[in-house]
Amino acid sequence: MVQLIVGRKGKGKTKCLLDKVNTEVKDARGNVCYLDKSTQHMFELNNRIRLINVTDYRIENTDQFLGFVAGIISQDHDLEKMFFDSFLDISHLKNADMDAVVGAVKKLQAYSDSNKVTFVLSVSADEADLPEELKSLIIESL
């Protein structure tokens, strides 16, 4: 399953995502991972959550990012949920067209289906600006 938290920059998506991950880790049976573009929120995360600073790995494009995610999944068979803060930034989709964003989300959905991992993405975009294909994935619109 892929879920989206959407809204313009500065609307509180990160706080919403942090609240969600810290709430859900309490009931998680498997491992939980949080990908971000820095370690700024390290002390706001429950210590059971693995924080990964994506910028440490020199990822240069969306394909490399998706391969990175697949690598994380492949090495952790107990992985249950992954949370992506600033998804468009960390996946190198910030200036991409919405077709590229839809393509990346579809690949994440395929990973989810085959590996039983739930993805929760923070996306800096208005709900009205998203394609219809993505609107059904929205769990929070700010």
C-alpha cells in the first residue's frame, strides 16, 4: 500500500508524518524505516525507527532512489513500513512532471505488493494539482 500526505511547503506535512510514524511504531510487528534528506528530526523519532539520511548515499536520480529502496527492502525481511519525508526531493522528482511522479509511485506500489511493505510519502503539492491516479492514495491533505 502507498499512502500520501500532501500539501504545499510549510503546511505541516513533516509534523503529520512524524506523528504518524511515532504512533504506528507502537503497534508495528516488524521494522519501521524513515527516509529523509537530513538527520534534523532524529530526536523526534521513536528509537525503534531506523532513520536514513538519503543524502549520505549520493543518489542522483529517481531510478537510483528506487533501487536504493529495493535494496533496503531486500536486506530486511521484517520491514513493515517505510516513511518518506520530502518525497519529491529525496527521489529527485522535485522538478519532474507528474507522469514521472505517477511512475515512481506505481513502482513503489509494486514493491509493496510483492514485499508486503507499506509506504507513506510526504508530497509537497496541492491535492488539486495531483493526477486522479494519485488522489485515491491521499490520507491527509493539508
